[in-house]
Amino acid sequence: IRDNLDLSPGGYRLTLMGVTAGEGELLPDRDLAINPGHVTTPLPGVATKDPSFGLDALWIERGLREQAQMAGYTVVDPATVVATHLSQVLTRCAHELLGHEEVQQLLDRLAAQAPKLVENLTPKVLPLGTVLRVLRNLLQEGVPIRDLRSIAESLAEHGGRSQDSDVLTALVRVAIGRSIVQEVFGTAPELALMTLEPDLERILLKAVQGGDGALGLEPGLAERLRELLVEAAQRQELLGQPAVLVAPNALRLWLARFVRHLAVDLKVLAYEELPENRQVRVVANIGGR
């Protein structure tokens, strides 16, 4: 932490390896009232945006905290604003912070509990660089790597048949599917999911399988798909539910990359990742009527 005279008195900037990863401005004597999207009650305050997620917000007098909470706002103090923003940036950029040294340290810790597993994994089956790429792939999509043992077991099992980090990542995701789903939905017994309309799914699958994984969609179709996904995700957000699209494994990676830069938080899961003990409810059929 250091002072920067280029910033405004209440401004702050988060940098990663010298590059700005986030910034915001605080009013230290006020609280931030964040509108989760459904609050219509007006409050006096200074209009702004929540720096972590871009939601509409107000800097309000501290005496209005209880009134704002009763109206439905999420109210936090300036220190929490910065802490949440920092946590969000670290989560978003975790894959950039993970390198060879960090992966080796993780494997060394795992070796203390499962020495044969680590011995059989690297460098016998996979080089350290491939393990690193798989872990980065997981982190980039917000998948925790705390269950390193299951990840390593999957890599050791499948690494002899493929060295492709994308293929291995897909296999690992299936192995830890229960953890991925719990990270998104918690312990809810029912999973509210979006699906693709069958004809659209067939078009996308044909394009992927015929293009070595690179999908060249007609621009009009690509734009329409973006619009439909954003609309469906926003409806889920208004309901306070996670926006999750489920698709065949062959499409999942491309779709995840396709939605990565949309202005919504949309997760993409494969059918194979869904636990058998969870009920599924389809809340939107993308491309259907």
C-alpha cells in the first residue's frame, strides 16, 4: 500500500504486476448503499457505482444506514468496499498469479499426504507446465482448486492418453463436478439451469466439430446469441439466482469463452458435471420460444 498523488483524495487503485486491475473512490465519512437491482425507494446521497460489481449505489450519511437496509439496499462501510473489491480482483486474476513455483509448492504439500499420487503424476505422466495450465484454466472460470487431490487423481488417470490442457481440464471438471456445482448453487436441492434450444445446439456442435474447436458463427447469429444469453442471465439476477447455462461437454469450453466478456455473470457447465442427486429445473431455453 502506498500513496499516489495522481489519485483524488478518496481514490484508490489496485494494481497487479504494475497494471491497473481495479480502482474506485471512497467517501470515508459515509456508507455505501448498494442497490441489488430491485430497490426503487429513493434515498438522499451521492450516486456512484459499486466498484466490485458495477451495481448502482449511493454514498449515504451514516444515520441513514438502517433506513437503507429496510428499503432493501446492501449497506457497507468504506473499508468493506475496498476489501470486497480486492477479493473480487484476486478471484478474477487468480490464474495470473499462479506460476510454476506456486504449483510445485501445492504438489509438495499434497505429496506429504499422497506421495505415490504426486510421484506418478509429474513428471512421469505430465510435465509441470501442463498441470499449471489446467489449474489456470480452472481458476480463470472461478473453479476453486482446493480439492487438489481429486484434480491430481484425474490428471494421473487421463494424462497418459492426452497432453492437451483443454481436454484434461474438461475431464478434471467432470471429476470435481460436485464441488463446481456446490460453489455455484450451494446446498440447494434444485438446480435452476438454462439450456440451448435443440436446433441451436446442433448448429453450434456442428460448427465446433467441423472447425477443430474454433467456431466461426455467422455474425448475426452470434449477436443474437449474445442478446439472448444476456437477457436470460439478467432475469436470473433479478430473481437473486445464479445464471447458469448447461451444454454438452463438446460445447462447454467454447460457450464459456463466448460469454466471458458479456456484461453479466454467467457460468457454463457441462451436463456431465451435474451430480445425480440434484434435481434440475430448466428456467430458460435459449433460442426457443
